[in-house]
Amino acid sequence: MNRPAITGWLLVLPAAALLALFTHWPIVGTVWDSFHATPKGANPAPFVGLENYQVMIADEVFWKSLWNNLWFALGTIPISIALALVMALWVNSAMRGRTWLRVAFFTPTVLPMIAVANIWLFFYTPQYGLLEKLTTGLGFGTHNWLGTESTALACMIVVAIWKEAGFFMIFYLAALQSIPPSLAEAAALEGAPRGYYLRRIVLPLLMPTTLFVLVNAVINSFRLVDHIVVMTRGGPNNATSLLLFHVYQVGFSFWDTGYAAALTVVLLAILALAAIGQFVFLDRKVHYQ
């Protein structure tokens, strides 16, 4: 191996060591722990094979949490991405006060999720919350938004969209500003309508950003747990229990680390399959320049 190659590997070594220590090794350890029971005191954890996964198959709360998470993902991902794109197109146009509008759209992103959860918890408070004031003012009856199974998960979806849309908007805004203005001028000279220019030129050029945002949106939809802990703790009747919250409960409330490791392995497998599927099916539509 020549000297430049050795120098390159030495430069990469610190980052690779940190990645292996804090990412790859914990994954291997989690997979290993999923085949063991929870250790009792100073006794080592006994090997139980696939027993934790068999318990998972029979766990009704796991299937409920997984189903809730799928609905949560279907509710948050397309709406937040579409809203982010619309906001980016809006604040990228020549208009007065667009700087303040960008700040307003991005502000929810910089707020801690615990603070966001407490804000929306006040909005959803029965009888006294802002949403209750609006609905009763319009002549509708009072409703316990977070205490009713039919509306609790939808309320969580709204909170997640409000939190994430501004974050995704930043990536779309950066991508829009990287598009050469000459393309819009050429389309105008050719007499192309604005909608045609948006559909045939802008959206294809935004596909790399869309793929990046989509992968992040899928990951976020399966790892958001802060607002669940603050607002509902998975209730009522596990109506808002998501997969990561179930892992949190099993691991830290019930202290069943072996079963929690098995749940984590399934969660990682779902995210890996989702990411691979997105790259496989969307790669042909992504044009890198």
C-alpha cells in the first residue's frame, strides 16, 4: 500500500472508529441480546434463542403499536413533504416579508419536542384548550381529543406534521435556489405555462432532495416518541402507542431488556427495508447533476 493510501486510511480512522463504536457495535450487541433473557442481578443472561421473537408474535400490544405506526407514517410522511414543498415554493418567490415567513415556517423545527408537546397539550385540553374554544364557538360540542381512541392518533399526526414540515422546507428551499434562473427564462421564452415548468423542470430537478427528505421522513415517523410520552403515554387503550414507545415501555418500565432488544431488531429491520425500497424504486427517477 502506497503512502497516500495509508494517509487516507489514517485520516478516515477516527471517524470510522467512532462510527463502529457508537453505531455498528450497539447494533451487533442488540441483535445478540435479543437471543437472551433479561439478566437477574449478577447472574448472566441465559440464552433463550427465538423465545423473545415468539413472545413478540403473541404480543397484542406489539401488533397494535406496529399498526398505529404504519398509520402514523402514512399520515405524516406525504402531508409533511407536500406541505414543505409548497412552503418552499412560496418563500422562494419574490414577495415582501419572505424572510419573516421563512422564520415563521422554520420556528417549530427549532423548538424542543417536549416544548412542542406541552404547547399542543394545551391546545387539546378539554373545555379549556384553544381547539375546544374554537369548536364550541362554532356550535360544536366539547370533545376529549386525546382521550378518545378515534381522534388521539390523528392529533399526534397533526403535531408531527407541524413540527417537521418546516425542517423539510429548508432542504427544498436550498434545492430551489440551486436551480439556474436561466431555465425559468428559457421556459418563459418558449411560452411554457408556470404549471408545466414546475411539473417538467422543477420537480424532476428536486428528486434527489425528495429522496433524501423521504428517507428522513420515514425514519422520523418510526422514531418519534417524545410527544407520545408527554401527551398520551400510548393511551387511550394503546391507541397512540407507537413501536418505539412500546420498546421504551418494555425496556425501561417493565425492564425486560431481552424482549426490548428483539423489538429494536424488528424496528431496525423495518427501517432498513423501507430505506432500501425507496432507493431501489426511486433511483431511476433521481437525476444527479
